[in-house]
Amino acid sequence: MSLRLVKHFFAITGGQMLNLFGQILLAPLFLRHWSLAVYGTWIVLSTMSSTLGNLDLGMNSAVGNRLLASHTRDDQEDYRRCQHSATVFYLILAFGASLLLGLGLWLLPVNSWFGVKRSAVPDAPWILWLLALQVLWMMPVGLLGNFYTTVGDPARSKWINNWRSAGVLLMTVIGLEAGCGMRTLALLQLVPMIPVVVCVLWDIRRRYPQLLPGVSHSDKTVMRQLLRPSLMFAVIAVSFSLMQQGSVTVTSALFGVVAAAVFTTARTLTSMAIQTVRIIGTTAWPDMTILYAQGDIVRLRLLNRLVVTSSATLCVAIAAALWFQGLSVLSVWMPKVHVNLWFLRLLLIYIVLQAPWIANTNVTAAINRHHNQAWSYLASGVASLGSMLMLAPVLGLNAIPLSLIIGELLACYHFVVKDTCTVLGETYAPYAARLWLGLAAIFSCALGAGWLAQHVVWGPPLLQWAEVGAATLAASCLAARFVWISPGERNLLRQKLAQVRLRLRGPRVQPAA
């Protein structure tokens, strides 16, 4: 299990680095070949098409959990029925949505709805349709690409998705350098799906012929069984969109577009900390599903504690470094955006308080028992937006991060953690006390180390960031070792790390006698 986690972690990290590289590379490349107006139109159409991803209804996550559990139990009949049922669902969805969307774009004045002038971009409906095809057909392709996760090799699934993303990036660069317009570029971005489908089907036929995808064993009963957990994943996705897009909309409506730009810039910077929680949680997700299917609750409980501890510790270290160096980072990265220091620090407090409960969502999501989590997400979003409207006249822009904290305090800090304890058989009161008091102690230690480092750093800004970050990371890890990790857990963790090192080195070749 340990080596699989390491490989999955590097696959996810590789995907994140590829995404970051694409964002840095493509923006100036677009503007070198296209005018600002044309590029703005492309962004609008891409954003419009991306909303179609909510049609997934969370089915991929629910199906992936069940397929992995079925394979762990060696229940090939349930695996086949679930896989074929999901394939039928996605093919009907992709075909039907593609057809209906094409008719709608042909018949309705879509351009005027979104401020895209037909005289400036006469083929905007066709471009939007081609971009939408990427989103719609990535649903069945994504189900196929995630096959390896269901047979215990999640890193391969992630690398397949990474290679497809790299293919889209490559086709975009080629199209721009060749002088292609928007319609041709949207068509080129569809191309990388084809080799993904061909290669995965060929590999499954060669290695797992008994698990080859099909439609002949689809079952309406299985589909109904999958709908409830999938819809709860959809509620989480919609709630996340409400928090991300709704908070920006409210900020813009209350304080203007400049304040919205300040908020989104500061949130982008602080979100680097919470990404560590999501990466580590996603890495451990398949193994959590496997352990639950095997009925090994003891190891599942230990894995969850290690995920929560490690991800929250890294999140605290990054947040503490940004507490002192955040404005310096923003002055180099976005010099035209001026962020108030305490607005940034309130966002960092929000991220730190978010880390423990976000890390505790992985278990219930991995075993399709996330309905309570979904409603907590939704209630948090509604409460946060309501608090923004009430507090903004009094507190100004600082009401935005404070309202986000209030929403999660009311709906997530207690309920999500307690739900995870119920699943794992943990006693809630001592677990929660250790979690939250430990978080306060570790964040205090990290802030103390950051404050000391802040007064002795030297060199250019990049070196100063690294120096403060090293100090907060060392303090966070040292504090977490004594506050969050028990002696038994430390011994087990050392054993696991030793096993991973041995397996990474490979078998030793004995000299001949």
C-alpha cells in the first residue's frame, strides 16, 4: 500500500505542475497571436462550456468507489454490472447533450445572452459547441481512464489523464503557432481524446480481458443504487461552485470589480496552502476505499490520522510563511493589485481552520457515505453568503473571509469531523479536542518561527520566502510530531517509510559464489 501511495502522490503532483505550467505558458502565447478581444471571447466561451461538467452528477466518483470495492472483494459480476451501467449512462448523456446543445445553439440567440457579438465572432455557436464536446465526452473517456484506479493502480489512471492534458496543451501551442482561429483550435483540442481511448482499450483487452468495458450487462437496479451517492457528489460540486463563484459575485456587487480582483488574487495565493490537503487526500482515497471494502477499520483509522496530520501540517507551514511574506509575494507577482494585510491574514486563518475538516472528508467520500458531508457543504455556502450580506456594511471587505469562516463554523467544523468519527468508530470528543487544540498549538509554533525568521532573513525576495518557509515548515513538523502523532503511530510510520525505501531501491543482486 505504501509504495502505491507514493506513486499516486507523484502522479497527482505531476498533474498539478503540468496545470501550473500550462497557465503560465498559454496566457502570453494567446495574446501574442490573438487580440485581447478575441482572447476574451475565447475565455467567455470556455467558461460557458465548462459549466456542463455539472451534468456528470458526481457519477464518476460514486462508480469509481463501487468498482474499486467490487474488485477488492473479487466480485467480478458486480464489477461488470456497475461498469456497464455507468458506460450506458455516460454514452446516453454525451450523445443526448451533444445533440440537444447543437440544436439549441443553432436555434437560439446565444451570443446576445453572454455579450458575444455575432458580427465580431460569427461562428461563436460552433466554437461553443466544439468546446462543449470536450467537456461532455470527457465524461465517458474519464470513466475509461479511471479504470486502473478500480484495479488498484491509481497512479496509472492519473498519468493517463496527465498525458491527455499534455496533449491538449501541445495541440493548443501548435494551433496558435500555426495561426489557427478559435474554431480550428477548439477542434484540435478534441484530438488527444482519441489516442487515450485507443491505448486504454488495447491495454485492458491485453491485461484484463474479463473487465473490458461494454454495455451488455447494464442494470437499472445498479443505476438506481448509484444515483444517491452520485447526486450527493453533485451537491458537493454545486456547493463548491457556490462558494467559489458566489463569493466573487457578492464581493463585486457590494464593493465593485476592483475589490473582486483583490479578493480573487489574494484567494489564489492563499489557496496554495489548502492544495496540499487536497493532493494528499486524493492520493490516499483509493486505499481508503480498499481498506473499507476489506473491513480493515483499524488501518483505515490510522491512514486517516496520517492524512489529516500530514496535510494539515503542511497547510499550516505554508499559511504561516504567507502570514509574514504574503504581501511581498503579491508585490512581485501582481504589483498592480494592492491587498490589505489583515484581509490577507483573515483569508489565511480561514484556510488553516479549513484544513482539518477538509482532510477528514476523504473517508466518507471514498466509501460513498458522504451525504451528510454534502449537506454540510451546501449549508456552509448559504450561511457564508448570507453573512457577507449582513456584515459587509459594518466590516467592509474584511467581511468576506470572516463570513467564510462563520459559514464553515456553523456547518462543517463539528458535523463533518463527527461524521468521519462515526464511520471509523472513533470517540468524537477526544478526537476533536486533539485535532483542534493541536491545530492551534502547531499554528502558534509556526507563527513564532516565522516571526523570528522574518527578523533575520537576508537576500533577494525569493530567498527570503524560502528562508521563512523553511522555518515555518520545520516548526510545524516538529510541533505535529509531539502534538498529533502518538509514539505508536511514529513507529509504524518509520516502518512504512523504511519499506518504501527498500522497494524503491529494488531487489539487491547477490554476487555469484
